[in-house]
Amino acid sequence: LVWALVLALAWGGPVLGVRGEDGGEEEDEVVSDELGEEDGVLVLHQHNFGRALSQHRLLLVEFYAPWCGHCQQLAPAFTQAAAVLQNASSPARLGKVDVTAQVALADEFGVTAYPTLKLFRDGNRTHPLAYTGRMDTEGIVRWLQRRASPSTTLLQDTASAAAFVTSQDMVVVGFFKDLGGAAARAFQEVAVELEDVPFGVAAAAELFQAYGLAADTVCLFKKVRGWQGGGGAILSPLLQPSLSLARQSEEGRTDFPVDPVRGLDVAALTRLLRAHSLDLVMEFSNETSDLIFGANIPHHMLLFLNTSSPAQLALRDGFQAAAAAFRGEVLFVVVDVTGFGADVLSFFGMTPADAPTLRLVKMENNRKYRMDGDSFSDMAIRAFVQAVLDGKVKPHLMSAEPPEDWDTRPVKVLVGKTFNQVAFDETKNVFVKFYAPWCSHCQAMAGAWEELGERYKDHKDIVIAEMDATANELENITIVGFPTLHYFPAGPGRKMVEYKSARNVETFSKFLENGGTLPEEPPGVSVAP
């Protein structure tokens, strides 16, 4: 996928993989436990997986499907990362498992989306670590190197500390009187997770004194740039983070004192450091996209504007002024509708003419909230964001216009505004395909779905339908992969059954003729009105 599509998916759907194809193929008859390689990547199967774990202390395994477009996109970066690690004599190795041929391994490790990457450490087969890094060569290498070697640098005197603090745009130093204590060990956990940030530790009394500290403290040192990013990096005060135990110190530094009773909260510190690794307001670009979507901040507040308009550029001031109160909880992003951001506009149902406008996105379910009105003041923006966080604003749901012949075709064409009246018609059993126009898996099953529509077009109580889930949104149904098939049985209660079996006409028909059930199908769930 091109970057624009990947980033659009991050604000409009899943970035990694889609739901699996029609089950799996039969296991290959492989009996040898020999470890074969392809381009430096171990080829793993049921019979040699244990041997690979026993021979490699750190083994990052990609579970993939040959037909998966996301897997195909990752393959060159994965191969290149394997070469980089081998050339660096790293103890980490890369391996891959074809889940369509190795169904037992996929089931053992709960693999349901592709690609899935898991790290196996010290031969432990039961508790692999989910990969959380970037899906490119540099991201894979950094993520593994941080786990293969000490994650922190020991600072022993003021000279080494000063050099470390100024060595990068952002560094983190943990000051601990006992480097073997619980707080220092927790700090090491945080350092492992933030592989793009250098971490140092210090225990010397002279360093506590030099940095004005009396107790265990984590200090973040950061250089930031202005809007234009020119003129060189300068130290600038970090804004107050949304955590009571954090306090602003000198210019370019934020302190996170360790609570003497509760100790160091790994999750809270990780979240805050991720937030502070970014500028208070990010500009959406090819260079910043990885940072924006990798920060794991639960909400994104987006200002769409035309940067060629001085009047619209001036709106950034109020936007930035509002951002400080939500740091760590909401990431504020400026999107140029005539630049790199133009490719994501369709995922918000927008055109460049809609700028300037504001949207807030809840990343866990991709719900979008539109700020109405003409005011772009910091007070108005703060009030809107807080209202969304408090659950007082309803999501803005996109809906295309229905085609004139939408209900005369064998496959009915649904849109957001017509979905409920069709899917929840108590006299009809409705089978709906949710698709994305660009999805190759959706395209592959299009013929079967049309044939199914032809087969049931004269059945009064069965409706075959489809909806473009990139152009239409529903309040109580979230689509997390393409294609997704849902069955809505006749009768009261707004029942919904997700279809997960083979994607062919005969199995579809069997499912319909049996009233929306197949062996091993999940039970229906209620959808709130």
C-alpha cells in the first residue's frame, strides 16, 4: 500500500491485515526439524518450530498468508531487517510461518489477522510478546536491538550526563538511588518499549545534586522546533503533562518524580513519554505519520486547513493553545487539505472546500466527531474536546446517497441512512457484505456475492445486500476488517450474526437455508437501537 492509503486506514480502518480467507489449507507433510531459510529468514513449520526456539534466544516470527496484500508489502522490509541483524551479529533472528499451511501453529498462537508478529524469548513458547514497533526495516531492527542489548546507558558523572542529555532531540534519564530497586527495574521496562528514545540511568550523588534532585525521579529532556521547522532546534519548555506527579522543571526538561508509596507506574510513564516525544501539535506529513499513529494516543483532534490561505493558517494559534490541556489523552494534528493530507479526505467524507474544519477521532473504534460552528478559538475547541471525552457529543456518521435503483438490483445497495430500515426489517432475513472498494479480498468474492443475489432475488424473506463501509458509518456496528459479513435474522430484537465460514455460494446458501447458522458459528448478539 502507498503511504497515503496506510495512513487513511489508520483514521478509517485497520492498518494491519484483514480477516482471514476461507479457512486454511491442509497441513503440509513436513517431518524434518531442519531449519531452512529464504533470504535470511527462517522458514518455520510445526516440526521445526521448537528447534528454532531452542537455538535462538530472540526469535521474531511473522505469521502471514501468501494472499494477504499487507504481508506482501511487509516482506521486503522483513527480509532487509533480517540481513541488517545478521550483519550486526545480533542474537535476534527472524522467522516466518505460512498460516494457510500451518494451521495448528496459527491456532496455538491465536493468530486471526495477517501479518501478526510475535517475539519468542529464551525458548519460551507459551508467552510470546506481541510486536509493537513500526512495520518497516528500521522499526523492526530498532525494536529488536532494544530487546537484545541493555536498554539504558549508565551515566557516571556530570560530563557523561551532559553529553547524553544533548546527544539527541529527546532523551530520558532515570535518577535512582538504588539501580537494583523496583523503580529502576520498572524504568528498564519502559525503556524497552520506547525503542526510538535513548534512555540513561544515574545513581551518583553528584548527579542528583547537579540536576537539583533529592529523590528518585525520571527526567525528560527535549529539543523542539517551531511551526516551520527551520533555524535549528532550540530548547523550549515542555507543557505540563496531565499527571499530577509530573512537574515542570527548567527549560527543555520535565520531571516525573517517583511516588515513594506506589512506586513507578510503567503504563502511565510510558503513555506520557510517548505523548511528550511528539510536538504539542503535529503536522501531518510523510515524515511524521509513523510518529502520529505509533504514539498510541487514544484520540486525535484534527484541524483541516489550506496552508496556502493566511487566514486559515492563523487558526493554528487557537488550536495549539487548546492542545496543552489534553496532552497524553488527545493528539492535536494539523492536516493540509492541499498537501499530504489530501489523500485522507475521502475517509472523512470531505473535500478541500470543507476546510477549515475540525474532527476528533476515537482511535479504538474510529468514531469521528465534527465540531460545528464558526469559532476556532481555543476556548471553543477545548469545550468541544471535553464534551466528546465526557460522552456528550454524538459521532458524526458518514452516509453516501443511495443509488436510484438500490432496491431493484439482486444485491441491494445500502448506505448509512437506509441501513436500519433494511437490515432490521422484522419480516426479512438480511445478509450484508461490508466492503472497501480497494480491498482485493472483496473484489475476489464479488462474483460469488452477485451470484448469491441472483439465487435469492425472488425470495420474499431473504435479502442479499452490500454496503461500502469506507463511505458509510453506523452508530452501533463497527467494521474492523474487509470484507465483513453480517446476517440480520427476521424478528424482533435486532439480532446480528457474524459470518466467518467459507466465502463461496454453496456455503452462503447453506447458511441462509439453515436460518443463519452453520457448525461452529457464534451465537447472535443484540445490537442496541
